[in-house]
Amino acid sequence: METGHADNLFGLLGKNISYSFSQGYFTEKFNHLGLKGHKYINFDIDTIEKLPDIIRENPNLKGMNVTIPYKEKVIPYLTALNKKAKRIGAVNTIKITPEGLKGYNTDCYGFKKSLQPFLKAHHKKALILGTGGASKAIAYVLDELGIDYYYVSRKATGNKLSYDDLNKKIMDKFQIIINCTPLGTFPNIQEKPDLPYKYITQNHLLYDLIYNPEETTFLKLGREKGAQICNGLKMLQLQAEKAWNIWNK
């Protein structure tokens, strides 16, 4: 595991994250701002139980971003949770303070700001594909915006639909579809959520949290049906800037 020798160290906590956006984004940011003693590295770990070792071995660590699959699993290791992160039940930003680790969620900010320009009056109901840590921030934002939603996963339970449930009637009614699964991420770009794409129309908005590739198969099939599409790049940029503000306040 990489360790960093810099006065101000930051990093990304996740699993199989060599592809990650964050390291390149922050490295470029530090260069642009002329911040010589700043460094951003990947903490690619196979189990969250290694987090205390990372903290111990890197006394100069100031902050971290958190990605799949640790947005929920990291919570027991934190000393404090900000109100929003507590309500969402998922953390994607950690500030390292003298009192310990404090968890935040900036995904909700990034998603809300990047979604709002696409919303039209008829966008009243949404399907959230996937039920992991990222989907919790998405649900939180939809609640704030007054948009009804259902989760879609492989098995139907309680407030979750299964992919088999998605017929024309449901697809007509739920005109925002948000992919929170990793399906379609590079290099497996031919993968896609198992939707009946034939029912997508120009009234739909398809939003994919994935940003690599720029246009996933999910988004491409939506675009071909005339739907509005948006990938996750703007959300990532916005949540990264929010994290930077948290680390520096």
C-alpha cells in the first residue's frame, strides 16, 4: 500500500481504485494552486479493517475521500458524523482532526447541483438502480427535491422493485432513471442495467454516476431514444470541491 511523504497528505479510500478520478483531480488542483507540500494518493485496501493502520502510518494525513465499497462500512471507524452524513447513512469525505475522524457526505451536494439543470416539470418520479452507499445520497436529494422514487435491485422487497417488474406502465410513470450500480464502468463498457430500454422516450432523463466511459451503454441507449442524459463527471467535480472546502475550513 502506498504511503505518502508530504506535509499535507490526502487520499482516496476504496477497493480496486487505480482508475479513480480523485487522484488526478487533486494532483492537478495542487499544481494549479502552487501547493508544494500537498500530495494525494490512493489507499487501495481489500478490507476496511486496514483503515486504522493507514491513519497510524500517515500522521500527516489531513483528509480522505471514500468510494466503493466503504461508504457505509467506514462509519464505525469514525469519531463523529456530520448531520447530513448521519441522516444519509453513508460517508464519502473524512476530515482528520485532533479529536479523530469526522465523516461527511458531499455526494448529495454534487448530485443535487448537477441534476437540477436537467429537471423539467414532468420529472416527478425516479427509479434508483442499485442500493449501495452512493444510492443513499441520491435518495436523500430526491427527498429534498420532492421527487418520489423506488429502488430497483435484483430482488423485489418492500420499497424495492426488481428489474423484472419494469413494464411499460412503470417506465412511463418514472421518468428519471439514475444508475448507481457499477455496470458499464471501464473496462466492462458493454455491461448495462437490465432495463426494458424500448420504453424510454424523450420525456426521460437518464443519469449515470459513472464517468468513465463518458457515455455508458445505459446512457447511449437512452440518447438513441431521445432522452436527456448526464454522466457523473460534474457530480464528482462538485463533491471534490466541497470536500476540499471541508478539509480547509
